Amino acid sequence: KLYFYKPKIGGTFMFYRRKFYVVTNDFVEEFNQHFNETNLPNQLSHGSRLIGRWLTPFEEGTTEIFAIWEYDDYECYVEIENKIKADMKHVNKVKEWYDKHGGREHVYSKYILQVKNEKLTQC
């Protein structure tokens, strides 16, 4: 379990999430390019704040990639995620990326082996 605490002015708490992937090593470069060119600009344009993104060897032939994102509060996170899902230009760009690599199901069976979206618990 990850713990993170950062009070916001006024006594409420910031919301943090950890997005985690396990990716095959032969797909890391393609995955990072997709993040940098598609996902990161879209997240930032809707108000997400990237705290950091890290890569580390996982099991044989795979890499763990995770990012920590910051939001003013949980409601802000939900609002931003809803805007991203409603952004049809972005949704279509992501679909095209999956299609380029054999479709979403294929990508998740061959290249992206695990995905988790976790709330970081406050202490």
C-alpha cells in the first residue's frame, strides 16, 4: 500500500493516484511515445498534474511503468476523467493507436500485461 499525505489550504486533501503498467520490454518505446504524444498532453489540457513517471525492470522481459498524478480533490479527478472520456478526438486517437498495434485486446494480451489505477491512501 502506498501512503501519501498533503493537506490543501482550507483543511481538505489533495487527491493522488498511481497509474501502473507492466509492459513487455519490446513495447516500452512505443508505449512511452504514445504516453508523451497522446495521453500526457490530453491529461494536462484537462487539468491533471503529473508529479512524476518512472520505469523499472519488473519480471524477466518486462518493465513496470507508473505515474503519480495530482488533483485538487477526488471530485476534481472524477470531473477531469469524465472530460477525457468525452473528448472524442482523444478517444479516436487512442483507438487508432490500438488498431495500429492489432487492436486493444491484442495489445493487452501481448504487450501490456498488467494495469492498475490506484488511489494513494492518506495517512
